[in-house]
Amino acid sequence: MPGFYATVARYYDAEHQDKTDDLALYSELAAEYGDPIFEVACGSGRVMFHLAQEGYTVHGIDLEPAMLERARRKLEALPFLKPQLAFIQGDVLKYETDRRYRLVLAPYNALLHFHDQEQQLALLRRLRGWVADDGLLVLDLANPADSFGAPDTDALILEKTFIEPESGHLVMLYSVSSLDRTEQLLHITWIYDEVTADGVVKRTFAPVVFRYIFYYELRLLLRLAGFEVTAVYGSPEREPYRDGCDRMIVLAKPAPNPGV
């Protein structure tokens, strides 16, 4: 059975074409810290292409070949960016490199795909080895507070509609979810209803699990991994992290005394 991103790869770029609110933040941090830049769970390259077009060298890793294939197709259409971009297919928990990066990014919920603290800590420790001593780690996660406070519901929610560009078909995207508050696991089934040219609706189910992480839990994990938190924001515009904000964007630097 194909994994989540293999299932949704053909929809992903069209579904997220309006996801641009975080790009200015990454541009600002790249201007401050420079390159090379490394991205965890880079997918089809939404962030990488943006930074490369601004002149930065960016390497990214992703587990899903179908997403990377889409990234490489984009790169074929933009050959002038080839010297600046490297897409790596593999498991970030097993990937080895001696290179050190000025900026390491885990954008848009990437960390939520790691479902227990052992995996999370293993990832953060690995990233600690890749961040230059004067570099920066950036983690962008959903703020868990609203989801944990909301009442449970089995409602089917229409999230958005969009046009899948390769076929020109209308796609209606629905979701249904349940939250295990003990394990901090959000189970979501995304439902893509694609209306074909002859009016037939083709339905695709794509289940996925995210593990929510709270701020002080993450802060402790970062300290154990050898980082110190320098800032936390509630939005890509660097608004304060507080009740009701949508995001939890954490900036962390290598600690001078890891684990202390």
C-alpha cells in the first residue's frame, strides 16, 4: 500500500499553491545566516526553489520518491538552478554527511511525522551534527493548544477546492480526524474527490498521523540534543507565541555546553 505522500503527490503542489506565508521568514534568515542551507522533508521543493531563486545553495532530503520526482521535474524546467539545488532520497535518521550547514530547516509540520520521543530526539541530535556552530535550526509546527482544547467531532470537513493542473480536473478536499490526547496523536484521513471530464467523481483516501508537540516538551528535547532556544514565534511574521496562535516556530542555536 503506498504511503501518504506517494498517494497525494500529484495533488500536493496545487493543494499548497497558496502556502507562501513562511517564505519571507526563510528569506530573512537566509540573508542573516547565509548558505549552505539544508531542509528536512523537502517534498517537491516549495521552500528550496524559493531560496535557490534568491541565490542560495540548498540541499534537501525526503523519504518519498514520488515527491522528489516532482521536484526534479521542476528543476528540469529551471536548469539555471541546478548548481544550487540537491535533492536527496532517503531516511533522514540514517543519512550521513560531513557537511555543516548555516541554516537547517524543518518547515511546515515536518517534525510532526516523527511519532515518539525517541525518534524526535534522534532526529534533533542528527541535525545538531549538521548545523554549523554559528548556524541556526528552524522548526515550524502547528500550535497544539487549539486542537487539544476543541471538542471531538466525526464531522467531514470541506477544506478547500482546487484545480489539478495536469488533468484540469476540479478536486474537492475533505478531512475527517480524531485526536488521541494521551499519545498526542492526530489521525487524519484526507479525502480527495476529483471530478473527471465526464463528470465521474474519483475518490482517493489518504490517511496520515501527526504527533503534536508542546513548547516546553520541544524545548527540553532541543536541550537534550545540544541546542538552546533563542526565539519562539506564533506566526511566520514573528508575532508572539501565545494562546490562539496558529503556529509554533522555534529558532535554536547549537548550545555552547550541550545537555547542560
